[in-house]
Amino acid sequence: MRLLISVVVSVLVLAAPAATGDRVVETLTGAVRGRLVRDLNVTYYAYLGIPYAEAPTGQLRFKPPVPKKPWNGTLDATAYGPVCPQDDTFYKRSEMSEDCLSLNVYVPARSALAPTPVLVYVHSGELTMLSGRPFILGPQFYMKYGVLLVTMNYRLGALGFLSVQTEDAAGNAALKDILLALQWVKRHIAQFGGDPDNVTLGGESAGAVLVQYLTLSERSTNLFQKASMISGSALGYRFFNRHPINTAFDLGKKIGYQTKDPNELVRKLQDADVFDIVTAQGDKTNKRNGFRPFAPFTPVAETPSPHAVITQHPLQIVKQGIPQNVPIIAGIMMREGIKMLPFIRRNPILALNLNEDFELCIPSDIEYPYGSRESKDLANSIKQFYFNNETISITTLLNFVNLVTDTQFAYSTDRWIEIYKNMPNSDRVYYYVFDFDGDLNWYKLFSLTPFPGASHADQTGYMFVTNTTRPLLPIAGAESKQTIQVVLQLWSNFIKYGNPSRLTSLTCNIREEWSDCGTQRNYLALNNRPYMVPGPPLRRRLHFWRLVYAQYDSYVARGGGLEAKTP
């Protein structure tokens, strides 16, 4: 099987339809022509590359998106639109354009419910890469289960998140892109047979982070009725920028701009070649970024304005009460940190750096001054707790995986659920830990990482048809096929009814009801035979981080302040 994966280079391509299978839909901005697709034993209509915004170029760069103007004639929506500018890891530059704000609508040819429930899915990619194309988001599974699927592109990197806290670059442009796409769905999806009042907003990894940010925003009211967040939280330390103006000026310096005026900086960046920006933002030379350099351009707390999405740190908003109080599915992979092993394999110096300086293992939202007693004490505590004072090596890889799992994913997810479920009138949260290790674990297949357990992004192979897992579907084992059925049954029930355990005509190996996690944070062990477990998950490890953050909060309360700690 490994040999098969290593030679798979094909990407999903929609089957060419017969001319008589084309369908034209009249939207409020113009007619769009989609095509009938028969693939993997399902039939559906695909409307691809529908623009929802004007090109965010020139003076519109970094600004909120402008809704697409109506067009004359019929738009050919039978091919995907350009992807947003990014490095060339997944796409060629010829496939990229700033005129990338488009979405794709996949409609099951047959649906048991009319109008059809809608899943709007926000793609992953660390806020810097990927798109709404079917590289990892093939729609076929959801078509079988009678769910209308919408995927979209949003601006990435600096183009989506640069902020100097002025009107011309307030920040969070990408979140505003997704908001506009949701508004498009609200206005237009009924023309495609979808239910504008039964929309689930979902995402994985960075996509889940953006989904949670939108649950924290008053501006998304009535745009979705449920949310699904897989392996991502707005409380994660990698996805909030406390110092966005510094980050913006650092970008300008890398391109060659020496100005100290934020307005002049924005004007220069608006005139810059887009790929100069993409190249400069990818220069990850800050040693302090720790395990892996994180995306420097992330959501920010905006200056209050009519366009602002959030104006506070997400933790403050969660403590005050989530504005979009809707049913939520939220979960993690049991061994999220496996995702780091390919980087260590390719860059052995990474482990060497961490072994020489365990302060690099401290999450960046714990801003003890670098080299201070507090910082060194915490680094020693981490090394003792996770490694028993041993070094990171081939014999302690599981310890390293656990550290990454906890700091980058598990703690932030459990933290917001704990706060939220202890508030009066909180809605249902269906909490889970995916622990299945089978034939379709996407990330481990894609990265050729044969480490046991469920890695970050592994659940993707059981939710979508991906470029990597597609050729394996006919030969996947029975347990892997059962896991697809379990996952799709639970998620489609949630999308349709707000309850993942609602019984339907389809059956699978679900042995007990997936119930609201409650204040105990009980969770579902998600695999081919899921079952409920008393919570919280990873109890001992997450308790360690609860104490760490409590100690840091006390330090700040005593006047420790928030200081940058770059070595």
C-alpha cells in the first residue's frame, strides 16, 4: 500500500458530463451553468468557481471584500476558479490569482430532505495555503448522504490577515471573505435547492479556527445554525497575533520598505507584486517560533468599526459568552502531534535546537521574558513532565508527539469547552477524540509517516474523498469503510437535525448515543465502533497545562506584563 501511495500523483477531476446534463441556475447576480457528475456511485450537480466578491486588488488589497457585481449572460461554472496566492507547495503559480474569491456548490441529485441541508466548509492550510478545490475536499461522500456542500477560497497569509489597525488595513480580511461567502449562501442557496435556514459552518485545523472566530462574532448572526470544529480552536496560541503592526512592518522590511508610517507602508504593499509578498511572508527566520514556525499573519483584535469581526482576544469573548450560541461538534485527533514528525525527519536540527533550549517549547502566548527565571523554570517543568528530563530522540518520539498534541490542539479545545459549558444557557457541544488508525488516515498517507495512532488531519480521509485516499477506496479494509460510514452518519445527522445520534434509515456501528459533553466534558471515542468516555480527555496532561496557564495569569496579575521574548 505504501508503494501505491508513493506513486499516486493524480488529483481529483470531475467527470466530463453530457451536454444534456448541464443545469442553469438563476441567482440574484446572474445565471450560472453547472454540470451533472456521476462519480463513485453517486450523482450530483457541481457549480464551480462562482465569484462572490470583486477581485481584492490595488486599493482593495487588505480591505473587506466587495460583493460581486451582477453579470450579463450565463456564467460557465464548470471549472474551478483560480486559487489564492500562496507558495507553490500544492499549486502552480499559473493556477493562482488575487481574483480568487469564488466558491463551489455541490448539490446531490437526490435528497431525502427538501430543501437540502447545507454544509459550508472552510478549508485548512495554516492560513497560508490550500483552497476550496477537491485536493482534500472531494464532495462525493456528502452527496451520498444528502448534504449540499459549499467550499470557498479566502485570502491567505498577509493578503488575508495583515493589519496596521487603520481603515486601509484593519485586519481579518479573510474572516470577512468567509462572512461574505456565508451571506452569499444566505441569499442564493435556495436557488440551488439548499435550505438557507439550515446551514452548518464547518472546518478542520486552520479552517476550524476560523469557524470558531465566526462563532465569536456578532456579525455572523443568522448566517449559520450549527458549527463543526475539527482540530482547531481560536484559543490556540498559534492563531492570534498580539503584535500585528510589528508583523506588518517586518514584512515591509523584508520586501525593502524602510518607512515607519503605517499608511505609507500599506500604500507600498498595495502596489507591490503579490508574489513578492508571498515570498517575504514565507521567510520564517524567528527562532522563537518553537516546534515549527507558525503563520505570522493570523486573526487580530480589530479597532471597533462597522466592519470589525472581533475587537477582543477570543478568550475574553468566550468568557463573556459566545455570541453565536449554536450546537457544536468539536474534537481532536488522539495523536495530533504526529504531524511534526516529517519536519523533524527532514530537519534534524529542529530537535537539536529544542534539546539545546527547551524554552522554545513554551507556547508563544506565555510571554515570560526569554531567559528569565520564570521562563527557565517552565522549560524545565515541560522537560521533566513530558520527557523525564531525557532529550528528544528516536526513543522519545511519542513524548514529543504528546507535547505537540497538547500545546497546539488539545488544551485550547478543552479550555474553551470547559468555560463555555460552565456558563448558563450554553448550547449542546458534542465533544470527541478521533483515535482510529486505518487505511485512509489522510495525513500519514500523504506524508508517508508510519507512526501508530491518529495524526492531525487524519480524519479527513473518512470525511472527504482526497487525492491521496481516492485510489485506496476500493481496497480499503472493512474497518476503514465502517469508519467512513460512522463519521458520515454522525456528521450528516448533525448537519440535518442538529443531533448526530438521530436515527435514520442508514445503520452503522454506533453502539450508544453521542450526548452533550456537559460540564464533565464527556467525549466520544470516535472510531469504527464509537463509544462514550467520561471526560475530560487526556486528563493528566491537560491538567498540567491548566496549572501552567494559571501560574502565568498570576504572574501577569502581579505586574509581569506581556513582554516579547525573542532570543
